[in-house]
Amino acid sequence: MCLNCGCGEYNERHKPTDITLDDLRAAADGHDMAVEEAADNIHQGARGLKQERKVS
């Protein structure tokens, strides 16, 4: 869905900066993990950075 915008079109890149399912799948495959696990790790990392006030 350009996974970052939430539009529901998982492999549509509306802008060059959008993250697609193919991007996430490639990242997961590169570490022999499931797509959902890779997404969870990204979410946990972003949450931790927010709690540390390193991102908004």
C-alpha cells in the first residue's frame, strides 16, 4: 500500500519515497525472516526512537 501511507495498494509506489510490499519482502528475505517479523521490527524500532525523542 505503499505500506507507509495506508492506502491499501500494497505494491503501488505513489511517490519515490514510498515503501512497498516488495521492498519489505526483499528486506525480510535478506535476513531469512517473515515479512510480518520484519514489519514488527521496523515498528518496534520506530517506537523506541520516538520514546527516546530521536524522531517525532
